[in-house]
Amino acid sequence: MIKLVEKYSDPSEQEWISLFYRILKSRVSDWYPRNTIRNRHRSWLRKMIDEKVVTNEGMDKLEIALEGLPARNT
């Protein structure tokens, strides 16, 4: 922001308005691709977390089932 003020401190009010809208448009158009990539990574991580939870639940059920079995005599 400081660079912006340093570089564009001389322009008139009308030029500031056009500059503001150009920066705003650039930020909005940059947001969409960035957000798409973030969501792609988030969905991949969410799948990994869900699989890990399912795996842990399965292991818990297995341990409970094994505890219910009678001890083995050898």
C-alpha cells in the first residue's frame, strides 16, 4: 500500500477512482483461481482425514471384537 501511495501520489481524483477499480477487478479475478486451487487441496485433505477416521473406527471395532473372544489355550 505504501508503494501504491508513493507511486501514485500525484494523480488526480479521477485517476485514483480508475486505479481503485482496476486494482479491485484484479484482486477479484485473482481470487477465483486461487480459491479453486485451495478447494482442490482442501478436498484432498478432507478425503485423507475421512479415510483415517474410518480406519480408526474399524480398528476400534476390531479390538472390541477381539477382547470378546475367549483366551486361547496352547
